[in-house]
Amino acid sequence: MALLLINSCRKDRQNLPLTKTELITEARSFFENETVNLPKLNDNNVRHSLNKIPLWDKATIKKISIGEAVIVPIKYDYEMLLKPENDKTFNSLEKSSYLMIYKNKLQELQVEWVTVIPDEKTRGNKFVGTIAIEDWNGKFKQGFAFGADGDMLPIYSNNAITYRKIAFARSLYCITINHYGYVMDYPQIIGSETYCFGNSDGNTNNDITLKNGGGGGGTSPTDYSYTIDCNKVVNGTATWNEDCQTCIGGTTGLTDCPPKRSVTDSTTTPCIKEGVTIGKQANTTIGAMLNKTFGTSNEYGGLDLQFIEGNTGTDDGWCRKDGNVSWVITINQNLPNVSSKEYILSTIYHEILHAYLEATYPKNSTGMFLIPHDEHQDMAEKYIILMTGALKLNYPNLSDPEAWGLAWGGLQDTPFYNDDTKITDDQREEIVEINRKHKNKNNLLDRSGTYCN
Ligand SMILES: [Zn+2]
């Protein structure tokens, strides 16, 4: 009887849950005694070579499949970005990795450096991508790839695949994660790491049974992905809204579904309105780019764009970003007094291209373009033909050279305009002359194009 009492007493004490502070203190002391001084790996992984410190004052507790885990954000001495090879979206290493300490089923503390790399297919709370679980020094422990259909496959790091390449040739399927660092404000590739499906011991077959949170050994949690929110922030509080298919809250800056997307024409001068209407409705590629990007549908979110007219000084038009998802195109209110309809339309197309380029180029979290580019140079390089075609479609009487000359309007400051890779001296003169004549309304003897009254 006494024995029973002692046993049950001991059992009770063991089950008494630790407070949050106690859990973190216990984790920290274990980490600092057992883990922090693990030898540095001398592999080729740039990520492993970064100095990092756990931010204990920001540690939180997370319920995981086998109990409670202490999750500690990590500060790195270098701002690294991670990007699956074929994706466009960059992930900050700092935001997508953390230190996780938990007890396995034998009540032994486990320390893991978790790096969560979402794929572009990640939507809402459904994580798609790869997760690497390593010792604090980067020694690979295990990895998983989560598929869009909810499958989870074990993956292993590239050291083994490099070594066993020949043996694996038949079933080789790997994911390469590129490492980027900022060089002159723009991310440049500074390394990569590769994960392949299967086990490093050569068994590529069927460890798929690990899925559904099972895990044969049961010593490790399988729910690493739940610590990342839909805004790809570790331990973030953003949630996915099914109605507007948008991630809201947390660090998104949104508290509600964004307004429905739209292309709005607020111009009133008939001649400008005519141009905007043609630009919006014409069945041209640029029209399609406009409507696909900014939308004429009732879809939520995305981007919206408004046309207005105003005083733009000596400029024919402006395209300005207004907030995070809105663009405003201002057409010079004086254009109808001096310019042909064709010239006005070319101005409208030019500004639409600005909005399109600004809205579709990948940017980092601070809104800085990830790929260096000059919009006018891009237009000169890629869109002259589209613009020429669009102008001719709307104004069939426009000759090919005239449409082409108008398409070059506004691009005089690009390198392509000024070097000889795309146009010759004679062509430069021709472009100037075409644009001059389309902006010479009041000289009936020396003007080209059609005009509003
Ligand atoms: Zn421009």
C-alpha cells in the first residue's frame, strides 16, 4: 500500500507540466551546455557557415505532436535569402528557420535547427515545400518534402547523393535550394544546397509511410510545418481567408479582405477617355496584360489601377504607385490640344507597360526590386513590337514606320535608343520626326495622324 502511494506520488510529480518560463529555461540550459559548442562543419554549405545566435527573449512554446516544443527565433550575422531553384519567391533565412527543443518519447531533450523553405505552391495553412532538420552545427538529421497533394516524403542532403550518384541515377529526384546574399542591394547567388528524395543509405523506395504524422520510431515530431503561417513567418499569426483567398493578419499589413480588383477610368476629357477606352478594351496583348494584371473581374485583392488626367508638366503621362496594390496613371490633360489620337494611345500604352512592369517584377519584403531593371530599357527590349502591333490594330491607317516610331516615344533615355544595337542614326532621326509630327496639331501642313476636335 505504501509502495503504491509512493509510486503514484512520483508519477504525479513527473506529470506536473512545466510553466512556459521553466520550459524555456530548461531548454536554454541544455542548449548552452550540450549544443552550442558543437564543432563547425567544414562542408560546402554557405548556410552552415553563418554565425547565428538564438533569440531566447523571443522564445515561445508550441504544441507539437509529442508534447510541447520550445521555438526560438534565430539571428544570423548575414542576411541570407533562400529560393527553390524554379521559384520566383525569396524566403528570408531568418524568417524561415528556428531552433526547436523538445523532449522525445524517452523524455530526452532534442535540439534541432529547422529550416522551412516554402514552395510557391504554399497556400494558406497548407504547407508545400521542404524542411531540413539539422543539428545546431548543420549536421543533417532528417528532411521532408511536402507536396501539393499533402504527401510527405523523406529527403536527404546532397552529400550522400554526390557520393552515391551512380547508384541513384535511376530514381534521382532532387530539389536544389539556392542561397542568395545582398550585393549592392540586389540578391546574388552565393551557394546552394540540394535535397533528394529517399534515404542517404540508398533506399529510395518507400519511406513514404512516414506521412500522416505517424513516424515509425516516434521519437521525432512530424509537424514542423505548422510553425509557419500563411505569410511564411515562423510562429506568425496570419491566417488564410478562404473567401478572398488571401493571407490576413500577422505581418501581412491586412486586417480584412483587400478590395476587389479593378481597372477604373476616371478621365473626363473626351479625347483622353477615348484613348483609355481603346487601351482597356482593345484585343491586344498589352490590353490583355493590363486586364490580367489589374483585373476587370470582381476578384478580391490583386492589384488595381486608375486612369486620371492632370497637369504633368512637360511629361506626357505618369504612372505612380499609390499604396501597395494600387497604381494611378495620369495622362497629361493638355495632350489633346497638341497630340494625335495615335500619340495619346501610345502614351496610354506606355504608361500601362510601366504599371505592368512595376506590378509584376519580383520584389523583396521592403518593396525593392529583386532583379535590377530599368523599365524603359525593358520596354525598348521587349515591348516595341507589341506596342507597334497594338497601335496598328487600333489605328489601321497608321503606317508600320509611324507605329514603330510612336512605340519608341518616351524611350529616348534608354541605352538601346542611344547605342547601335537596335537602331541606327537614321532611325533615331526618323523616331524624333514621327513623334514631332504627331504632336504638332496646330500646324495642319506639318502634322501626322488623326486628331480630336
Ligand atoms: Zn515612361
